[in-house]
Amino acid sequence: MHKGTFLELCDLLSPALKRQNTKIRAALTVEKRVAIALWKLATPDSYRSVGNQFGVGKSTVGAAVMQVAKAITELLLRKVVTLGNVQVIVDGFTAMGFPNCGGAIDGTHIPILAPEHQGTQYINRKGYFSIVLQALVDHKGRFTNINVGWPGRVHDARVFRNTNLFKRLQQGTYFPDQKITVGDVEMPIVILGDPAYPLMPWLMKPYTGSLDRSQELFNYRLSKCRMVVECVFGRLKGRWRSLLTRSDLSQTNIPIVIAACCVLHNLCESKGETFMAGWETEANRLAADYAQP
């Protein structure tokens, strides 16, 4: 990120991160603490090599990552990962070819080390340990709702049914009550999912089986708009490559760090930060060991 974005982030986090100097030693500045955490999250480097970069011990790196991640989730998560202007999102998806759509949903697996307890719960279909990040994204590739922490073995549809998002969509309180008429059917604002998700009045998924021309066209338009969410996961992991190496954090800390990365992704995207092609290449190389279930 640019220096301006970095300093703005430090200002936002400073109420939670400022520390008093003691007689024994000076406290790390907020800027240095945030820089250490961002470096650790953005590279697959070890704690020791990050510590060497910044002239601190490896335990200080571990502490800084968690302090910054907790500060981000406490202070910024609710402000940054929000729905925003629904009409802008609907217009964006309409321009891409799907009317009255409020977002695309999907899940991705973040690799972890084998947990001490209930390890088998975390083995996904591809055979590695993971936890699930499920996200709803807008037309511009920003997270509008996230749920993180379910074990890798749990199916996407089950994760979704147990979220607050599902409850609010079911009650009709998540999106404004804005219907359009398609043919002779009244259609509310919908979200788009892949075949793993349940078909709902407010969730569209592709047709399966043998299809006629109109069904094929529907599937094409739906998948074109749904691709946004897959691109977002690619960019998230490309920018914060520590998500592609098996995290050695505890089960309670991993979801905090993943949520913090989602907030940072939204910040970078809204500020128009550059995304370098080399990051995606490196991310693809790291991700090759962990094919998505």
C-alpha cells in the first residue's frame, strides 16, 4: 500500500495500539508495529526473518501480528466490511448482465496446521487441514459480509445455513424490499451462488443436467457475475500470502487474522492500491499445494 494509506491505517489503529514507554525500554511505535504485522501477513516469511528485517525478536513479531489483527477486527471490521450503497451494487451487477443482484457468495479454504483437538473435523475433501472463509462480495470485488472459523470438513451449504447472513436474508431484512418483475414473476434482490448452495427465492444458482438455450444463457450470465467472488479470493491471497501457508496460530487466533486480512483487502481496493501480477504468480505457486475442495 502507499505511504498515505499506511499512515491513515496507523491513525485509525493507534487508540488500540499506543503503548507507554517504560524505564527499561522504549515501546515500539504504532507505525513499526503495523509495518511488522503487514509484512508478516503479506509474505510467507518466517517470524525470525521478519524479526531480522525490523531488528526485533521473533516473539515480538508474533505479538505485533496479533495486536494489529485484533485492533483491525475490533475497530474497523464493522466499518469496512459493510453492504454500503445497495443501489450502486445492483446497478453494477445489472451492467455485468444479471438484474437485481446484491452480491455473489462463495467459500474458500485457508490451510492450517493440524489442531490438537478434533483434528479430523478440519480435514477437507482434498485431504489437508483448513478452516472455511465464506464471503459475500459486491460487483467491485469488495467484501460486504464474511464468516470465518468453520472447520474445513463442513460443507459450504451447512456453513451458510448457520450464519447470521442466512437468517437475515430469510427474514428479508438484509436487503431493502426492492422487487422487479421478470416475465410474470416478482423477483426480490438476489445473491448468486455455485451449485453447492441451496436454491432460495433470494439465492440463484446454475441449472444442472441437460439444458436448453435459455438455461445455458442464464448459467453463462450467472457464472460471469459469480466469477467476481473467485477473483476476490485470488486477490486476497495474492496480497496477503501468509493465508497460503499453513498458519501455526491457535484456533482462536486464526479467524481474527483472516478477518483482518479481509478488512485490509477492502481498504486496499477502495483506495485503488496497485495489485502486481507477480503477486498472483507467487500466490498460484503457493496455492498449487492446496487445491480448493
